[in-house]
Amino acid sequence: MADPADNAGAVIEHHLANSLARHRLPEFTGIDWAKLECEECGEEIPAARREAAPWATTCIDCQSIREEKSRHVR
């Protein structure tokens, strides 16, 4: 039987693996980062945001909404 620390470690590893799979470097995935659109609203992610956070999958507005929602869930 696994203890809580083992369970937490497994969850963390799972989330890390999923995150890394989604955010691989473009030269290895063939993604043209310059044309990425927000996965929430479909608008183009602004160039300044792509430069500051090349792994971002949402625009600033949608990311702010996500973060606000996550604060209310906890």
C-alpha cells in the first residue's frame, strides 16, 4: 500500500509528464510558434506574450480568467 507521499509523487510526475508533452520545443515538434492561437478564445497570442512566455497556450486575458477561476476552486 502506497503512502500519501508516494501518491503525491505519482501525481506530480503525471502532471509534469503531461505538461512537458504539451510544451516541447518547436524545433522538435514542427510547431510554428509565431502562428499559435489562444486555445481558449482562438485569437492570435500577441508577439510580446510569445516572446515573454514562448510556452504559453493562451492569451493574457484568457490566462487571467483561468488563474482567477483556479483561485476560487481552492
